[in-house]
Amino acid sequence: MNRPTSRRTVLTAALAAAATAGAVSSAGPATAAAPSAAPSAAGPAVDNHAWHTYTDWRAGSGAGTRVVAGLRPGLVIGHAEGRTDYTDPHTGTTAAWEYATWTSPVHRSTVPATEVIASWNAHTPAGTWIQIELRGRYSDGTSTPWYVMGRWASGDGDIRRTSVDDQSDGKSSIWTDTFSVDDAASGLRLVSYRLRLTLHRTPGSRRTPTVRRLGAMASDIPDRFTVPASTPRLARELRVPRYSQNIHAGQYPEYDNGGEAWCSPTSSQMIIEYWGRRPTAEDLAWVEPGLADPQVCHAARFTYDYQYEGCGNWPFNAAYAATYDEMSAAVTRLDSLADLEALIRAGIPAITSQSFLKEELTGAGYGTSGHLMTVIGFTEDGDVIANDPASPDDDAVRRVYRRREWENIWLRTKRYDANGKVRSGTGGVCYLYWPANPAPSQHRVLKALGLL
């Protein structure tokens, strides 16, 4: 359930503490004076942008890459632009790779951002992998270095998919999967960015990765311990498969200490199967016979980030979902439960990220510093229906959580822990997975959110 303590967690907790120094009572959260939601600046707080059409790919600058047309245009290696040696930090193995690159046009964000999260959809056959980088321009006119946002392959036989630690220029840092301005209170923002892809393959081979989608979510969510209450507008429940992470406790401890930490891949697998996709018997042949829900073990293995030492890397989960036939995926933030209701109305469930004390979410029965669950609908009273993988078994996964409690723990950016210390909240982070050719109603809501 809990994401292990990461460099991102350490940073956001430190920033939260700095931003509210002197505001926290030593008596803890029951007596601390929680600031109300900060007033937001005019305009949106989230900007989504992606390159995924034939025109998009042609607009970028390629060196050795080629654009392929079709119903799902993509980017492939046309010819090798160079060769490089890569030493895998997690195996110690050094191997030579041919590569080609593609650099996006500059995207000027509608939101001068404090955070940016990239995500991608790609096919990487054996003997291939990709690297995703980001370079941005600050509001003071200076630029970031090229930051590595991920080194990724759908399998784990060639390289170990990994985030990259210790990237900073003194103004911003990369925390696992997130670009973050170091001191948001300074007013410094990222106003534009480019993304760069490097496609790798075994020298002399004709194999190639195919990248179908590359994008990022830029945001500047105001600091807030609480958010305004929303008005229910929808009663609907989607029929999403139910899987418990806890029945996998102790299984495959090499992947984030086993199932008790598999909230993210378990949630991913639920939605992948909602859309009618699932791993084949051949895919699952590596799983020990007799284990229940072996596809959840599979999802954990193939979302695992070897640097983060966990399965909770947000873009890695989206990329895993998009390895299934004709699936698209992205990491974003939503502004409100109204956005979630619009998605549910169109038949699109969402995976949401939140953290809370046990007493803050009635009926959960646990507290967490970071947890993923799947929102599948709303009751007649507007309460949230969630498939919560932190359940004792599959039958217990469906939960109903009080609307006001749930929306606050999901949308806030600041919270108090059990000791009264200020910690971070995700500010509405979620993963969205959808068919590559969505129904008209699904297309409309995704377009309204800036994802199409």
C-alpha cells in the first residue's frame, strides 16, 4: 500500500514544512490551525500536452528517426544515428547500443509550472529500449539541463527500467518521476519545455521501439490543506474487476517487498481488464503455478522501477497499461470531483493517488503515506465508489467512501501526519487508461481534459 520513502517524498515533505514553518502546533493535527485553501491564480492549474498524431511527430526534429503512418502513427528508428555504451546500474552489465533521437517542438505551457510529469506509450520488442528527457525554460529566462525522466523497456531482459536520481541544477530537481521547482515560494516557474526521445536497439539489428504517444502534465496547484466541497452530479457505477493486493503478501519480494506494496500495479491491472485486455498464458508462464490472480504479480514485475525500488512510479504504470493492444494512457491531475464524474459518465474509471490518516477516511481501516485506488463510480448521495486494493481479499475490494472526506484527501497538497508534521498531498494526481479509438463521449471528455 505505502510507497517506500523516495527522494520525491522527502522533497515535498521538506517543502511543505518550510512553507508552513511555525504554523503547526506541537500538539498534533487535532489542535493545529490548518490554513484554508489558498486562492488560486486566474486561469487553469493543469496543462496537458502530447505528441501522438502523424503531424505531431513530423513537427519534431529527428536524427535517425522515422514517422510511420496508420491508425496509430508512431516514431521508429529509420537508421542508426550513432552508437553508445550503456552500463546498467542495476546489473553492472555494459552493452553497446545503436540509437536515434527525436526532439519535440517547444511547448509553452498554459500553466507556468512548479511540477511536470512526463508519460509515454511505446512498444519495445526484445533488444530495444527508450530514454525520455525533458528540458525546460524558467520564468527568469534561464534553462534547465536535459533531465532524464525515465529509461524504459516493457520487458526486463535487456535493461532494468529505471528512474534516475541526483539530477538538479540548484533551481529544480527530479524526484523519481516528477520535475519539481525547488522553491515554489520564490515565484520561479517553468514556462515551457521540450521532450527528447532516444530510441535504442542492438547494433546491427532491424528491430526498433515504436513510440505512439509522448506527453507531459505541467501544473501549479495552490498550497491547500482543504478544498471546497463539491456538489454531486452523477450516480453511476462501472463494472470493474476487483483485485486485492493483500492476497499477494510475501509473493515475489524482489518487487517492492511483495504484494502488500502493490497498490499501483493492482489498480492498473483492474482497469486494464475493465477494457478487455489481459496478459496471455504465455505472459504468465513465469508466475508460480497455483497463485491467485497471477496477472497482478505480472503487473508488479513489469511496472517495477529498479532505482525507486517500487512499483509506484506513475509513468511506468501508464506505460505498462499502454503495452496492451490498442491502449492509451497518461498521468495527469484533475481539478475536482466534477472531472472524475465526467470521466465515469463516459465510462472511464481512474486510478487516484492519496495519503491520509486512518481517522480521515471513514471505513478504510488504515492510514497511509501514499496509496493508489481505482474510482469506479458514485452513489445516489454522491459518495465515491472505489475498488480499493488494500483489502483482505478480492470480494472486499469494493468500498464506498464519504464524498467530502475522499475529495479532500485526494485534492489537497498539504496535510498533517500523526505527529502534527506537515506532509505533502498529491493534489489530484491520477492515471487514466483508455482505448486508442475511444467512443465519441469518451473522446469528448478526454479532449476537454487536454489529453486528446
